[in-house]
Amino acid sequence: MRTYFLIKGASLGKRFIGGACLLLASMLSVDVSAQAISPSLVSNNLWRADTNTGETPSNEVFQRAKDINTRLIRIGGQKYDTVFPSKEFIEQWVLKIRAYGAEPIVQVSQYSSASYFNDRVAAAVNLVQYLNVTKGLNVKYWSIGNEPWLQMGSPTDHTIVASTVAATIREIAPAMKAVDSNIKIYGPDEAYFMTDVYTDLFNSGSANDIAGKIPNQNYYYIDGITWHSYPQHDANPAVEGAAALLDAVVKSKNLVTAANQRHNRVGNDALIWGVSEYNSKNGTQVHTFENGQMFGQLLGYAMKYSAEFAATWSMFESNGNQGKTDFSMINGDGKPRPSYYHMGFVSNYMSGLYADGVTNNSNIKAYGSVNGEQRTVMIMNRGTTAQNFTLRLNTDPISGTSVKININANSNQEYTSSIDANTTLVLVLNGVTGKKITYSKTYFLNGAEPTEELITTTAGAIPVIPTNIINGAFTGSAENWVLYSYSPNGNARDVRYENNLVRFYTDGTELNWHGQLYQRLKTAVGSTYTFSCDVETTGTNPTKVQLFVEDYVNQETVAFNTCAVAGDGVTRCSLSSTIPASGADHTHKFGVRLPNTSENLGWDFTVDNCASNIQAASSSISSVSSSAASSSLSSEASSSLLSSSLSSSRLSSSSSVAISSANSSTATSASSVASSVSSGAASSRNPKGASGKP
């Protein structure tokens, strides 16, 4: 179950798969471009095992998906497109997906003949009505059709493809959103990123352009651009396959950027992009270590270029027999494949901000993430020779003759070791200590699982990089709200950043407060501080939030107020706290946090109009309350007089995402990357229709 929490903006809505978050890391020397990692990144597809019964993979398969925090599971594919199952079966799939902690993407058919309605619009409308209105399941993520180019017989005239897709979307999407305007629709799920077709559909201004609003409505035909990729190379998937995927990723990101500019889509209305199917070209390549490293690289590219999700095909099919039609993440005996392990490395250990990586050896690929003090790095040796390496977590030059790896993570940490041939290492560092996870082709061939060992890096003080939300539309100075994620077992999963919003996930199983949104203020002993916020639920049930003041040095709660929030309307929650005279003049945290209780499961709420003022300890100073235009709530504020009104807490869509670096960005420009790798129709798995594949 999930609970969401955001700073509310005038033009910003809520979206589970939103655009890139607007974040800034504090304590910067030189800003470089970085991206927030989508919580929905690691996703999957539900293979429809039986046309008549709607049978799904076993509970054991679903548990495997849950173990690597699979966030989205798409119910779709070619067979599902041509033989539309009953709404009752789809309901059961939705419930099962949610029972294992994920959200569904439900595909409706592009064919009138696919259901007993004999009308594709009526079938789609009936399904939205049944799931979201009759059953109240509020399924938010939908798609229309599957790989239309392939199902049209792969015509060479791509203008026919664009016009056919445009007609389909214009007919079905408005009818679906007329039932529930809150749903998000993605597409067109072509067999590969067909540059000419996608450009015509989203950035041409032609009669086929469907990136605009539905006539007479304030919402759009399409909310996200999705595509498939099964690189058709017979060579190493970790090399040629990864290169083809990178090409499609960069083109997709460039298209979304251009389409949003053309159609003035910003904030919550901005188009997003995702990969709705990917894998190697057939089952014999799927069941290789190299395919796992291709997955590891694709997920890194998806982070770097702001994908919202990357859903592999598929959870389980063809009994996991390793044949040509087996694209499963596990074998028939339930043993995970290298693709599964690499997805788990990302979903279990990478969150917060993406940190780009560069190496001086073409066989070595590396990237990382930063979440507060935790830094995670994945290093993949795609070559057949072991390598000594030195890793540095910033962009400073590395001395020596070994392989040099720089991860742009604002730390002076270094780690020197070796990596065997065809091996993946994952380093999870909290301060100067952490663990190293090792998984190799040798492990895979011997049926061994990844191993772990403790490591220590060489470094001085490790700076903590909180990920801050920039309130760019404040009437005064733009101050930082810091988001802290509770990290059970070192795995921060309960709070995420997406498209100008902060999301909290709760399951009611741990007796702790999940996540914090706060500002650090230097306080004066004996002074009284008042902190207030408007809180509003977006559902109909009540919830609870807590305002708190916490000693930043001793990490002790000074005061708190738990507020019951009504199911509708705005609740003003306030807290007054006097800094104890026995303490010292130092920093305190003023913020909001979410109790992990049954009352909060599955509900979201917004926080707006936060304000603070101070009654100074000295009797000669009266109570102060003024606008943000003349005051500051910065983490460096040191005045004994503090006053701030955050009455217009809006998040600017132009704010940047950044992490610190001592030098300039090492990121390769999208245009130069795109021009260096060739791709085309050969990037799709073909043919598929006869075998009932996706």
C-alpha cells in the first residue's frame, strides 16, 4: 500500500508515474546535472498464460517479483490485444498485482473484434467503468493496443502506421477519460522506437499529432510515450544489445523534451517516457549472464535520461524452459536468472539521485546513486580479462595505472580493488564503510547466488547530500525543504521524489515514523517557535500527520503534534515549541512526518502554506511574523530572530536537479550519444504475432 505526500502547486497534480522531480543537493561547489531516480523504474510484464482462463504466474513468481520491489506490472501484449479477457479476470489480476506491492498498467484492445462487445470503444469504456467506478479500484495506468506496426503486417510506409495509431487513440482515449479523467494513458507501445512514427505522433504538428489536449477538455490524449526493444544482435547482449538500447533511450528522451516544448506541456501535464517491454531477442540469449549486464546498463540509462519505468518482458512464460519463447526472469525451477539479479541490484540499493560514471576502459561500465549519506555504485566488467581498478566518488583525477572509475557523487572516497572477467560488483556505502556484492558469469554457470563482503573506503569526512525540493515560486528567497528517508536494513524505500511531489509508502508493519520533510533552522535557547501547515487529503478517508521539532545534533524530539486530517477540506496543523534552556544554541529540524499506521495506508495528502515565527527569549524583543520576502528559512540561518511565511509554496518547473562536483559534468550529451550508435527496425523482436508473443 502507498501513501503520498507533496508540496502542492497551483498547476501541479499528482501522478504515480510523474515527470522528473525538481531537486537540488545542498552544500554544492559546482552544480552538475543529475536526475531523481523514479520509484517505478524496475517493472515487469504479466504474461497471459492461458487465453481461456486468464491464468497468471504462480504465487511463487509474484513473490520473486516482490522481493526485488517490482513497482509496476503491465497486463498486456499481443495475445491480450487480440483476445480480450473478461473484466472479472482483469479484476483478479489487478487485485493480485496489488497484493504483491505493485501497481498495474492495464492495456485495452485496439480491435473491435477482440471482445464480446464487438466494439473497441465500448469494451474499453466498460472496463474503466467496471474497475474504477463499479469496483472502486481506481486503476490509474492504462495503455491502448500493442505493437500496431507489427500487427499491421510491418508496412514499409510508416505514415500509414502513424495515421492508424492516431485514429485509434483519438477514438478510444477520450471515451476512457470521460469515465475517469484521472487515468493516465501510455502508448503506442510499438515494437521498437520508430523515430519517424513517434515524431509524427508527438512532435510534428501534423494531422497525426496526438500530443495535445482532447478538444474541449483540460486533459490530454496521451500522458506518456512507451516503446519496446528486443535488440536483434547475435553478438554479446551486454555490448551490442546495450548500445541499441542506449540509442533508443536517448531518442526517446529527446522526443519527449521536444514534444513538451512544442505543446507547452509542463509540470504534471508534461509527457513522460518509459520502456514497456525489453529483453534480448530470444530465450536462448535471455538465459545468459550477458543479458543480465544488458539489463544493468539499460536501467542506468533509464535513470540518466529520466525514464519513469522500464518493464521487462516478462515475469514467467513457457515454463521457464530456456527455449526461444522463454523470456522469463527466473527458470522453471524458480532459480533467478542474471536479469533478475541485476534488476534487484538497482531496485534494492539505488534510490535518491542518479550519479553518472565514467571509466577509461571500454569494457568497464559504471554508474551510481546518492541518497543522503548512502552511495551505491554498480561496476560491470563486460570483458574477458580481470582488471584492477580505483574508484573515486567524485570527478577528481585518479592516479596510478589501474582502471580509473569516477562516479559523480560529491565525495572524496576512494576504493581500490579488482574485478574478475564477466563480473558485476555492487558497492553499497554508508560513510566510509559498506558492503560489496559480487556476481559473475562463473557464479551463473555454477548455479551460485551473489555473495557479499564488508569493505572500507579511504576518505575523510563524507558529506551528507540531502535531496532538497526547491520552492522556486516563493514570494521571498527560495528555501530548501530536505527530504529524509527512513532506511530499514540500509534500504531506503519508504519515500520518493516524483514530478514536484514527495511520496511516502507505508505498510503498517513497522512501528516508526516514515520519512520526514523538514527545514534545518539555527535556534536560540529559550525562544519559542511556532510552525504551522495546511494539510489536505485527496481521498475521502481521514488520515494523520505529525508536525515536529527535533534537535538536529542529539536527534531527540523536542515537541510534536499529531493532527487528525479530515477526509475533505483543509486542516491547519500547528505546533509551538520552546527550545529548552538546558540546551545549546544550535540547529533544530522543523518539519512534517507520516505515522506508519493503518489509518494512512493507501491514502495521499498535500501540505501547503507552511509558516514559522519566533517569540525570542529576550523580553526586549517582541513576537515577530513577517513575509518570506524579508526573511530566510535557510539551513545556514543564524539570527536569533527567525520569521518566515511560506504562503506560496509552489515548486518551480524550471528548477534543476543537481549534485555536487569539484569539476564540470562528465555526462555525455544526448545528441552526441545518439549519433554514435545506429538503430532501426532490427531493434525489435520479429516476428512475434504467430507465437502470441508481446
